[in-house]
Amino acid sequence: MSKPKPISLKVGDRPINLTQVLKLANCVMTGGEGKLLIAEGRVKVNGEVELRKRRQMSVGDLVELEDGTTVRLD
């Protein structure tokens, strides 16, 4: 099985947190689902497991999910 194509999410300079990134990139259906993934340690940001749901994200950050999905913030 091949790795999913990386998702590019344009956020500009507006503040955005990790849960919002997961929702906007259509990686989860609800904020609650995103929070659960994060709480279970199934999401990495820039190669490190991230447990903070409200972690402030910036352009250039890379989010990786356990299933191989990646989201780069542009």
C-alpha cells in the first residue's frame, strides 16, 4: 500500500491550533475526534509526538498522523 499524498494547508498568518488543522485538512470529521487522536499520542508535529490540543501552529509545521497522512502548513 502506498503512502497517502501529503496535504498542503494554506493558513497564512492567522492563528490556528492543532485540532483546527486536523479538521481543516479533513483528517478528522469532528474536533472531538481530533482531540482524541492527539490525547492518545497518535499525532506528531515536526517529528515529535504532540499531546497539546491547542498547540499553536505556524507556517512550515508538518503534522503526521499514525496512518501515514501528512499535512504541511503553508
